[in-house]
Amino acid sequence: MSPCAARSSSIVVNGKLVFAKGYGYRDYEKKLPFTSATMVPIASNAKLFTAVAAGILVDEGKLTLDKSGGKTSTIPAEHREAQMNPLIARAAIFAAAFLTVSAAAFAQSWPDSLQALTSPQDYVQNRSSSYDRTGGNEDYRAIPAGQTLTLLDVDGPGEITHVWVTIASGERFHLKKIVLRMFWDGEAAPSVEAPVGDFFGLGLGDYFLWQSAPIQVGGDKALNCFFPMPFRRHARIVIENQGREAADAIYWNIDYRAYSKPLPNDILYFHAQYRQAAPNHAFPGAKTNLDGANNYVWMEASGRGHFAGVTMSVIENADGWWGEGDDMFFVDGEHLPSINGTGSEDYFLGAWDFGGRQFNYPLYGAPVVGPEREGSRWSVYRFHLDSPITFTKSLRATIEHGTANDRGDNFYSVAYWYQTEPHVLFPALPAVDARLPRVLSSSGAPR
């Protein structure tokens, strides 16, 4: 994006714009002026800090929002009713702060996409979907137990930009029993392999609504992924029903671009890997852990690439807080991690055991939060879209399960990253029954 050196000011009274003016350049190199009609993302730390500071001052009684500050107002007399009462003002302040934080996460992507709308594109937009080929309304496919269904099978060069799937199945935990796989450029081993629910952040086997920048679950049971997935020669996406019952209906829309020119030689491919420990092996009484030898492993990769993030689900097998474990990233063969965190909730960008509250934002969240008791269920995620963790030779991404791995809870995760091919073969998927979410004893027996 071209450099921008500009700002704008506006005043809205009773839903009517009474003042708007832009200053500076929306494109400094081309000297294109920044006007009141220029569209920009709402993303600014200055607005965030100002909004939060104003709210704090109001709560402390040091600022009154329904009175003049004593200085001459620049608002015309006929519009001075715009000064708000404290309750409305406080709500507006914190709404502005929330919008600022949320928009900031997209500041490096959506503006580029909006700006690109003014330029011609060199791709053809295509879609692979389950639409009824007869012209009717039976826009789905059924998958008998033990069968595999192909969702996409196309030649490149191209890039998948969006995957949408919804499933109608009466079988309990079908989200854990139906497996999603993706293959690039004719490879025999998949670059993506995970239970479909876990891939979309539903690792507890149940549906719930949540949203992040790359992955969302919409109402109702709508599974969405916006990770870009480029391919040079070929792309194939399949799902396998490893359950005992037929999935009555699978609907899908997979949007992809067909390019007329080859992709760059250094393009990185999308990967996603499922892992689980049910339960983690606990080391009671452990106090220190420097090398992460017994950590839970999110992923291991060889080659060049970068780590994009992880979704993780947790079932507590004992009372207490499960999240004292630190994240540890071992880059390019390190024996000690160059990236070492301070606690599980800290890595997922919450704090203090998440405060017992659910939240989900574009890059991080905890959409499922339970009490700190045996049997409690949790769902968390973190995406490093602001600055992916790079590696040139290898990466081992891990997290402790409790302090120095002193707890034996169940972890189910999917890690997402980009890298060159070929990739290291993934560990074999656990058997279906082993993937089902349930409270386990330290020996792994169900309770």
C-alpha cells in the first residue's frame, strides 16, 4: 500500500453530518489529496487510548461529558445539543474503543483488499460447490459411513480464498468423526488433515458460534475458513466419514482463483495438523522445565515457512487451573526455545485465568470458558497474523500442560502454518473412539 500522511475530522449531530474535512494526502507519492470522501479503516491506537482515558476520567469523576469544559465551543450554537449525557457518552466511548481494537487487527489486510477494487485483476473467480446439477434444490451430497467425498479437484495455478461447509448429521460427535484433508500439487500425503470440527475450532465436538479473522462459525452450523491456499499444479479437498452412520447432507462452497500465469517460485503452501493428548502425561510435583522435553506439541515442520496460529480445546481431568503452562517455540533446531511465554492464558492473549469470561476477537480468544473443575471444557485460539513466527529450517511449536507439565488434562488442537514443500509426514490420526471428548483418568481410562 502506498504511504499515507493524512487525517480527518467530522462532527455528526442527531444523525446529520454538520462538518467534515480531510487534511494531507491519501497517497503521498502521487500527491492524491485526503478528502471527506476518502474511505479508510477505523484503526488507531490514538483513538483507543483517547477513548479509554476518557472513560476512566468519567468513572473517576474528573471529566463530565454533559457539561462544557469551560472553553469556547467550536460547535455552532444550533448544534450544541450534541453534547451527550454520561451514560450515552460512556457507551459510545467503549464502543469506539472496541471498534478501534477490532479494526486494527484488519488494518493490514482489508484496506489492501478495498484498494484493490480500483484495479483490474488477473484471475478468474471460480467455485466448487454441491449445487444440484439438475437445476433443482437438492444442493447437497450424502456420505455413507466409511466413504470419502471429494469437495474440490481442480488444476492450477490457482488459490483457494474461502471454504464454507455445513453438515446435517444425526450422529453424535460427527464433528470429531468426519475428517478433512487437503492435497497440493499431486502430493500423496495431505498438507491438511484434521477432524472437520477441530479444523474449524470446534474441538469439543459440539457446535458454537465464534469468529476470528481467518476462521468463523456462523449461524447455524456454518463452517468458514478464509486462509489463502495457493497451489501451482493441482488442488484436491476431500472429507471422509469415519463414523458409524451416514452423514445425510453435506453442503459446500469453495471459492478459488484461477491464474493465467505461474505462481512465484517462493510461494508457501497452507498446512494444518491435528494433534491430541488424551490425557497428557502428568509429572506431579514438577517445578522447572527449560527444554520443553515433555511439552504438548502443536506441530513440527521441516523446511522454510512461518507459523500462523493454533486452535485448542481442553477438557479438565482434575480440579484446578489447567493453564499455568508456558508456550515454547523451538526455531531451526534450537535446544532451548527462543520464544518462551508466561502462561497458557497469556499466550492466548487473556489474563488471570480468563477471568471466567468468554471472549473472541479477530486474532485471539476463548469462546468456551468453564469453571476450574474436573470435567470442565475450554476452547481457545491465537493467530499470529500480525507477525507470523518464521523458520528457515524447522519449527517445533509446543505448550506445557500445567506448571512444568504437572497436569494430565486432555488437549485437542489444530496448528496452521505455511511452508515450502515437501513437508514432514504428519503423525497418524488417532482412532475415532480415542478422538471423542471425555473426562479421563491419568491412565487414559474413561471416568
